[in-house]
Amino acid sequence: MNEKNPLVFVVDDDASIRDSLKDLIGSAGLDVQTFASAQEFLTSPRPDVPTCLVLDVKLPGLSGLDLQQELAKLEVQIPIIFITGHGDIPMSVRAMKAGAIEFLTKPFRAEELLNAVEQAINRSRQMEQLKTKPAGVKSYSEDELRSEISFSEIVGQSAALRSVLKEVETVAPTDSTVLIHGETGTGKELIARAIHNLSLRRSNPFVKLNCAAIPTGLLESELFGHEKGAFTGAIAQRIGRFELANRGTIFLDEIGDIPLELQPKLLRVLQEREFERLGSTRTLHTDARLIAATNANLVGRVNEKRFRSDLYYRLNVFPVLVPPLRERHEDIPLLVRYFVQKYTRRMKKQIDTIPVTVMNALSEYHWPGNVRELENFVERSVILSDDSVLQPPLDELARQKVSSLAKASADIPTKLREVEREHILRTLKDTKWIIGGPTGAAARLGMKRTTLGSLVKRLGISRSS
């Protein structure tokens, strides 16, 4: 590979587009060679191996996806950027799953293509490093490099993640409301962005709001906007998020934290597609698609009367459950490599070796904070590494593991008390709160009446429980 002038191949049947792409990519100091069809690409003599392939999907004869498959059969590893004027969603997903770097829909911006080409060149260099490294110092395999799924920043190859991405592929082309469930740090916003980016709304705004981060008194204004003078401090008109997201997507994170009194207004927007700004009687309409996310048990909150059941059912049209990292351990090496590359590039460092012992330690850790915790740990590791080998503070993980085990052990008595309390409460309700007698709660529980009375008092059980 020519390090100074990487070679980019362009395959497109439109001569004007070929020439434009050649000029654009050439302006970045790269060498470019163009082809009018997949057949011409396959049959032309090519003394130099390309660093990157910019490939049109719709080609006469052999399509771009067919060419991608042919190269895979021949074990030719060239990072591919797909371009198309058709924006076919399932085609985009298949291309990305097969290892494409990017999928751009015409017309696209020049910087989008150049950014994708830069990413492809970096990937090609990493492939080259893997080929030239001695076997003993490779920290991950070439199979791992090829297996990464590239849905924006979603990285992984596990069955659990692939199942989620299949659901993303299914729901993205629709306008249905999506409710993303998952623990903190699992990447719910990335899933929401993937749905938007694969939808027909992708050229329109993606507007996000964390409902837990906005004070209760300001949340309504954030969602629906306000007029000047609507309340103290409203010195100018404000456009709300639903209005900004018109014809696009609005992503409401931590939807479970929306106050009960505001939930009817959100339900109205979902049902009627209309709302009013604070301080206004004028009804506005919105064509925003809603994607919501939560790490809370909304069914439990519905049962506790803290979340409206009608709003829950309106949100839960298409539920997506994002698995925690402990359920996709096989993705950890890919995520580690991805974050190492991300932060070495950002910090202008050169780390090209992740020792096997390090990768094993990271893979065995349970990561209670999920992908976010792993990313933060890798960033810290890159900062601490002073040569080409990643040097993470593994003693931190060991201490956290011991602390977690100790906390889990300490929680056991509490959990047992909770189970005991629920069992006694259920028995009391079944016996209509009759404690004594042959059919009373004490007899059912196999204990003395006085013992049960003491437990009821100690566990704080009452008829209102």
C-alpha cells in the first residue's frame, strides 16, 4: 500500500458522477481510478491494490452488492463505501451487515464522502498491520475485523445484538412509535439513531431530549414550546422539540420520568398529532415520529399509578430490548478495539497492540455500567498508555469486582426480608386479615399468633400496604 497516496477505486455507471467523484477524492490528495461497471472492475489489470472502493449499488449487469459478495468469495479485503440514488433500506442494511464502511444516498455532501473515505483508509491500514504483525503479538483476529456490524457506532457480532439490529431493520421504514428498553449505558440512543438513519425521514431532523435532565417545570416548554410572556422569564418565543422534529424523529430518553400531569399532553400528541405552545391558544400540528427509551419498569409504574396505562400502550407499539453487555460478552473484544482506535486517533497516539491477557481480563469482567462503562475505561487506558501497547488499570476492575460481590452479599438479607414481607402480606390478604384461628394467617404460615404479630410490626405491614 502506498502510504503517502492511498488509492481509491470508484465504480459507477454514470460518467458525470465518476468524474465528480474523481475530482472530489483527488482534491484530498488521494489517487483515484474509475470503472463504469463491476465487470470492468473485475477484468481490468490493476497493478496496485486499492485502499478503498466507492461502489454504486445499481450497476448494469453485476450489481454493487453482487460485486461485494464476489470479492468476499475471493477473500479480497477492500473497505467498501456504497452510494445509491434509490435509498433502499433493506439493501442498506444488508450492505452494512456484510461489512460496508458507509452507505450514502445521492445527493450526499462532499464532506460525508471524504469522511467515509478517511474511515475506509484507516480500516485498510489496520488490515495491513494485521497481515504484517507476528502471530504472537496480534491482539485480535482478522475474522474479528471482518465481523463488525457497522450501524453508525453500533459495534458487535453477537446473536443478541444481531437480533436487535434485525428489529431495527424491520421497524425503521415504518412510522410506528418505538419504545426502547434497556439498562443504563447499553446504547439506547444509538439504536434510536439507527432507526432514524434507516428510515425515510433520515434527511430530516433527529431531535433528542433527556426527560430526566430537565426540571419538571420546564419540561412542557421544552417539548411544546412557549410564547413570549407565557411565564416569568419567558422573554421570547421558544420553539418546542416536537415542532423542531416535524417530518423527522423525536427521541425522548428516560420517558418514565415524565411527570404524571404532563402525560395527557404527550398522549394527545401521539394520538392527534397536535399541541399548543405554552401561553398560546393556537393549535399546531406535527408529523414527528416518536422513539422513546427507558431503563425503568414502566409496567410496574403503571401498576403503581405513576405512569398512565393508555400512554404506555400508545408508546409500546414496537418494543425493542437492548441487551446488557454481560449478555453479549463476545462483542467486548470488538468494542475494545473500536474504542482504542477512537481515542488513539483523538489523542494522536499510536497503540497497535492489545495483549491477550488484557483482552481476556476485559472480556471476563461483568461491566455493570455496560458499553458506556467499557468506553470510559478504554479512554482512561489510552490516556495511561505511554507506548504502542495498551496498558489499562486492571487493578481497578479487580477492586470493583470485589466491591460488587461484597455488595451483593450484603443485599441478601434485605432481599430475604422483602420476600418474607411479600409472603406474609399475601397470606394476610388471602385470609382477610384474620390472624388467629385454624384458618387464620398464623396457622397457614405455621407460626404462633404472637410471632406473626411481631413480624407484622417489624416489617411495617399494614392494611394499606
